[in-house]
Amino acid sequence: LERWKEQEIYIDYLESRLNQFEQSIDSNERVREKEAECKKLKSMLNYGFLTKTTQQQSFEQIRHLMQIPSLSRLRQTYLDPSINFIFDQMRDEIDQCRKARNEAQNELQAFQFTSDR
């Protein structure tokens, strides 16, 4: 009878260990699920962060390109003789083109004025 009680105690001990083991397995599965969930969330947040960073860089580039050149920058540009020479040539060409256009318009208007009568 005493041996029977020892076996019952041992069986109870084994059952309690089995329950503890099953609980630890369940908790491990929950931890794995939470870990997978956290990894997904982390990857989504990283993607969002990268997207925002890329947008910010694009906006900075656009802002830089749209920035009106300052007076000091323009003066520095004009300090270089070769660039100044090129700008003078371009300015002269534009003036010649404007004069030619005005003359052509005046001739056209004169022709239209005289052809109506």
C-alpha cells in the first residue's frame, strides 16, 4: 500500500511536470507569434521611414533647385571673365533677335496697313 502511495505521488509529480512543460510550449508559441508580429511591424515601420526619408530628400532637392539665386552668387558668377564674356555674347544675340523680330513685325503691320486700302 505504501508503494502504491509512492507511485501516486510520483505520477502526480510527472503530471505536474507535464503540465508545466505544456504551458512552457504554449508560452513559447505565443512568444514566437509575438516575435513574428513585431518583425512585420518593424519592417512596415522601416518601409514607412525609408519612404518618408526619400520624400524628404526629394523635397530638399526640389527646394534647392527652386531656390532663387542670391545676389552674392550672381556677383560671383559675373566675377569669372569667361562666363561674363559668354553672357555678354548671349545678351547681344538676344538683342539682335529682338530687333529683327520688331523690324519684321513693323514690316508686317505696314504691309497689312497698306494692303487694306
